[in-house]
Amino acid sequence: MRPLPRSLLCLYIISVPVLSASDPDTPARAKLVLTSKENSVEPETEFFCSGKIHGYIRLPERAEGPHLLEGNWILPNGKLEASSRIRVDFPAPGRSTAYIWFGFPERGGLQNSLNPEADAERLQYPGTWRVEVRWDQRMIISSTFTVTCL
């Protein structure tokens, strides 16, 4: 796993009430909302290659006790751009929401334009990315989104 000197990544848990499934025979699944706006519930599928991408995860059920939360952000070429792991410990009655985010590095060049020498890494960003979320080393949700750089 490579270090993240140019990119920012964070995971943490926040507490919100659990919504019950409408069909008791359907197993609950994690849900993920990706957005460019902090604390937004409006999902987005397209992002510009600057700022942050916020990911709000609704766990399938309340979780108590110690757990491991992981987030992997994967470039269009399949390479892992950023990864983070955090151990969490939830006291009763537990928690049901997790938050991850990815921060793009600051842009170089004049007027925030791309500079091929200074922004060689950023040239890999345009295209369809994938984010994978693991809970206790088990994949709970994966989603794709598009990144553009002008």
C-alpha cells in the first residue's frame, strides 16, 4: 500500500438513526452517497479533479464494539490511488453511518490549468473511478463515479 503524500483521505464514523428495510425478507445492504458538498444527501456521479469527494455510508445495521473500516479509491487505469484503514469501537447502542472522503491534491500551473510536468499524476484522473468500502475486511459496497479535469 503506497503512502499518500499528495492526496488526502479520511475515514470516520458519525451516529444517525437506522432506517428499517421495507421488506423483512430482504437483507439490508450498505448504501453510499458520493457528493462534492459536505453534509449533503444529494448523490453525484461526476466530479472535477479538485477539492474533496465526500462519501456517506449507511451501514446495513447498527454496529457495536470494535470494527475495521477501510476505503479504497481506484483510478480509471485500475491502480489504487489512496487507501485508508481505521479501527473504530462503538459503545452501545451502536452506530449506523460511516464517512469517507478523498481530497485531490492542489493544482499546479497558471490559473489552475494543467501543467504536464507538475501535474503528471493528475493526468491519470479523468475517467471512471471506483471506490470500495470494507467493513471488518469484508466488502460492503463499491461504487463508480466519473472525474474530469479541464
